[in-house]
Amino acid sequence: MENIINRDLFDFEIGYLIKSPCLNCENKSQLPKCHADCIILDKIQTTLARGISSQSSSYES
């Protein structure tokens, strides 16, 4: 039995978008109604949701 470790990725491991996938989409004229059924946006949102920010969450004043 193989143990699989599924860990979250830091934001610098995920990368960043340099261009919206919606700009060249064939359904662009249907924005924003089409976003709920978009597989590409779903994959992007899922990947980003797994990410952990590399910035500190506490701020000193």
C-alpha cells in the first residue's frame, strides 16, 4: 500500500497569470455568465485555492 502525501503549494510554486484566459476565449461575448461552466477557470481557481501565501499574515505597526 502506497502512502501519498498531498501538500499545498506556496504561491511562488504555483506561479502567476500573465494573461487572462478569457481574452481569447470563443465565449468572451457571454462574460460573465459563462464563468460558471468554464473548465479552464475552474482549474485555475482550484490550483490557487490550494496555495499558501508566502507573505506574512501578521503586520507590525
